[in-house]
Amino acid sequence: MAELTGEHARVAVIGSGFGGLGAAVRLRREGITDFVVLERSGSVGGTWRDNAYPGCACDVPSHLYAFSFAPNPRWPRTFSGQRHIRAYLEHVTDTFGLRPHIRFDCEVRALRWDPGALHWEIDTTRGRLTADMAVSATGPLSAPKVPDIPGLETFPGKVFHSARWDHDYDLRGKRVAVIGTGASAVQIVPSIQPQVQRLTLFQRTPPWVLPRLERRIGGVEQWLHEKVPAAGALRRAVLWGVRELQVGAFTKRPRELGMMEKVALWHLHRAVKDPALRTVLRPGYRIGCKRVLLSNTYYPALARPNVDIVASGLRAVHGSTLTAVDGKRAEVDAIVFATGFHVTDTPIARRTTGARGTTLAEEWQDGMAALRGASAAGFPNFMTIIGPNTNLGNSSMILMIESQLNYLADYVRQLDLHHDGPGDGRGKAALDARPSAVRAYNDRLQERLRRTVWNTGGCDSWYLDAAGRNTTVWPGTTGEFRKATRRVNPAEYEVLRIPAPPGP
Ligand SMILES: Cc1cc2nc3c(=O)[nH]c(=O)nc-3n(C[C@H](O)[C@H](O)[C@H](O)COP(=O)(O)OP(=O)(O)OC[C@H]3O[C@@H](n4cnc5c(N)ncnc54)[C@H](O)[C@@H]3O)c2cc1C
């Protein structure tokens, strides 16, 4: 595999999930071909390559969880499984001719802004390169988080995280502990429960679970979407519109959530007959505070005789004995950590050093903050895709990614407008978000978030950072975010130029 030896790109995109691949398509559409996509793994797909655990699937309907510019009329189910989404992203990569731009097995170890040259110096596992602009599409949920459990190193059995599933390990007949009850656990538990001898679920907080209205998409329907693209577009528009209408309940009218809670409780009562188990599974916070999960199989699996629920977190491991915070114990052969990801302490932030010589992680010590989810002050020509406060509680992240692609396209256009040199580096410009603009934007966001269910619903979730600040969720509709990111507002940025050489 060829090493990168000091090559220069106009744009370096980090990551090849939906965000990175979308950025690549958009740059090509803007007529930019001088860009690279740096991917630490050996294939594209991001989330949908790494999360291959049994039962992994999307919680957003297939026709909405896809790029608007690359509809797939052949989705086989209303909610797609991991395998089909991964295949879709491989297909997008080929259809848009992205492979020549991608450098696989190329992990970005460090990025440093060079204020003298107005470019990023990028150190990767395959060598160095420089780029006028860096786009971090490393994903909000791509660095698995395993809690620091005392004694875990003494465990003699198998241990893995849901995003690093060991498919060579046979769970049949084993005593398995699943740690966590988030989106991944809700899919893993019913998938492995029939195979394992005993399943012990460590539940700190029960999730709200709604029915999953899932079905196969028949051949005639697929044919219709293929032959009449407007039918697919209409379906997407309806799916989008319904979710836009729900946003008010999460942000302004929490009373409306009562109806959803009733449906979820009915769903629980229907599947679980044991009143004691129901009590354990009944959430004690408002629906929506944590991500609402969709499953028809989770509760029935928990009601099976080979499943135990420990209603508290895992405290310690001593050999093959797991001890919960409430003192309950379980002997197991394997531990599956379905404990989520480093969301508010993303590794790329520690690796990115800006104009002031500090890392993004240092700048974000008091909480992540960026202008329009994209630009942090002091990090010129650097953009995050799915950056701070761009996550959604109820709709498709692809909508947010596409909005950020609009912003990226305009950012690059603005750089062109400011370029007033012959093209050999002289006259080059960079854009640095003004601290006052970043502050004003985030103050507005935090004010809006104050009364939302994510902040007030009475739960502890990955939406909140260690200080309890919500730096992850977008507090409006996706349409509002589309509007907010349509164009770069030049007043919000300072234009930087290469400093003139000292006079004679
Ligand atoms: C199990 C699971 C289910 C989900 N379900 C939904 C859902 O139902 N609906 C929804 O809207 N969203 C869902 N999401 C969120 C999902 O992460 C986003 O929708 C979207 O896929 C994120 O795309 P991305 O490109 O930003 O990040 P990712 O898909 O995470 O891609 C990031 C890429 O960056 C690469 N990378 C990271 N660091 C480096 C580095 N230093 N150097 C080089 N490469 C690097 C990674 O290898 C990866 O390929 C789910 C996430 C998970 C984990």
C-alpha cells in the first residue's frame, strides 16, 4: 500500500461513514477533485461497518435513512438492517466514483494548524500530508466506551463491546452478561436470548420502548419506487414531515409526550405479565429524555425463563463473578458491553491542535461548542460533520449531515471568493469562526435546550456531558437546521491571510 509522502490536498476528509462519503460526493459536485478521504479501517461504512452485532438495525425508516441524492428503491424492509445499510454505502461509493479518493487503513493520529502556511499538517498511520481544509467526519458514535470496572482484568471468559462483536465466539450454551439497556442492547438481547444458556442483563435505567411498525417491502412496492421515483420521494417526504411535527412535543410541549408514554406502557403490559418484572422495566423519567427505542421483541425476550434482570449497574468483577451495585451476583462465561460511545469526549478532539496551540479537547473542557455544529473558534478551515448539538432524538441523522454538506460547499466557495493570489499559495485565505459568534450561537442553543425533555426529563443520558450540559442535541426541527446551515455568514468569521514576510 502506497505511503502518503507529503502530498497536499485541498480538502482532507476524515472518516468514510455517511458523513465522510457525503462530503466526498458534495465536493465532487462542487467541481473539487483535489481531496482525500482518510479512513482508519479497511472499508467504508463507519457505524454500519463496525456495528455488526446480532440484530443491528436502524430505528429510522429506510427511505428516510438514506441520502436524498442517492435513493434506494430496493430497500427490502421498512427499517433496514446493518447489512443492507452497509451494502448501500458501498454502492454509493462506487456509483459516485469515490474509491480513488479514499486512503484506507489510514488513521489520523494528529492534525496541527500551521498559521504561517494556512494549512493543516496531518499525521496518519500511512504518512504525512497537508490540506487547506480539514473536515472531521469521525462520527459521534464511533469510539466504543467500556466503563472502568474494577477487576475486569481478572475475568477469565470472553469480553467484547457491541461495536466490536466477535463473530468467532460461539454464544450457544453460554452464560452471558449484557451490560447496558440502550439502543444496541435492545437489539442484541432478543437476538441472542434463544441461543444462550442464561442471559443476565445489567440495567441501570430501563428504556422507553415503543412498538416497531416493521414489515417487508414487497416486490410491487419496490418496483413502483424504481419506476416512479416520485413515489419514493413522496414516501420520504411523509416520513420526514411526521417527524418534524413530533419535535414540538420534545422541545416545547412535554405534556404531549403523555400519549406516547401510554402506548409504551401498553406495549410493556402486553408482553410482560409478571407485575414485579413490569415494575423493574417501567421507566421513571419522561419519554424522549433518552433516545426512544423501537422493538417488538425486547420485552418478550426479557420475559423468557433463561433471562435475569439485575436492576442496577455492574460494580465489580472477581474472576467469573459479576457483582452489581445493589450487591446481586452472577456467574458468567462472557460479557457484552453495550455501553455506548465516547460522544462528548471524542478522540479526534484530543488529536486536533488549532491556531492557539491548544487542542480542541482543551478548548472544549467546559463543553463542546461550535458555530452551526461546524466551526470551533481558533480552528480555521476545520469543520465537523455531526459536530456539537447536531444530534436528533427522533429523526434521521442523514438529514442533518446533508445540511452540513450545504455548509461545507458554501465554506469552500467562500474560501475561493477570498483567494486573491495567483494560485501558488500566495493570496490564500482561511476562515476562523469569531469567538463572539460561537458564543452567541451556543448561548441561544442552550437557552432553547433549557426547557426541552432532554434537559428536564429526569434522566441521565449520553446527550449530557460530564457537567450535565447538553452539547449534543439540536433543539429544533431538521428544517430549521437546514435553514441555519444553508450559507456561511461571512460576518461570523474572521478572514486570515498568510503573514507578510518581514521587511528588509
Ligand atoms: C448501532 C447504531 C445505530 C444507529 N442507529 C441510528 C438510527 O437509527 N438513526 C440515525 O439517524 N442514526 C443512527 N445512528 C447514528 C449514526 O452514527 C449516524 O446516523 C451516522 O451513521 C453517522 O455517520 P458518520 O459518518 O458521522 O459517522 P460514522 O459512521 O461513525 O463514521 C465515522 C468514520 O470515521 C472513521 N474514523 C474515526 N476516527 C478516525 C481517525 N482518527 N482517522 C481516520 N478515520 C477515522 C471511522 O472508522 C468511521 O469509518 C446509529 C449509530 C449506531 C452506533
